[in-house]
Amino acid sequence: MPNTIEITRLSKEEKLRLMEAIWEELTKEVDSIESPDWHRQKLEETSRRLEEGQEPIKDWQEAKADLRKRFE
């Protein structure tokens, strides 16, 4: 790979930005990505817990801020 970077040398903030960029790029191809069966099962479990009031809810901005704080 000609543009290989050493992830271990990146700061936590740089790693998070890289992860966000990769995720954003992957979501552009959402129709061509097949989700594995275990993922469907986990989503169903989470959905059930949500319906039963056992799953905490955070909006994306709050969740992203919490993750950034955790990895500072």
C-alpha cells in the first residue's frame, strides 16, 4: 500500500478523525455492504431492549462528544 501510515504514531484525536473519515466513506457504499447475521441479531436485541425501556438513548452529537472525551 503506497500511502500506508503508522496508526500508532497518531494522536487519539487524529485516530478518531481518521475513523470518522473512514466511516463516512463506507456509508457512501451502504447498498453494496452486506451486514453479517450476528449484527442483525445484535440490532434486534437492542431494539427489544429499547422497546422495553432498558436501553438508554442519546442523540448522535451527545454520543460523539462523550466518545471524544473518553479518548482525549
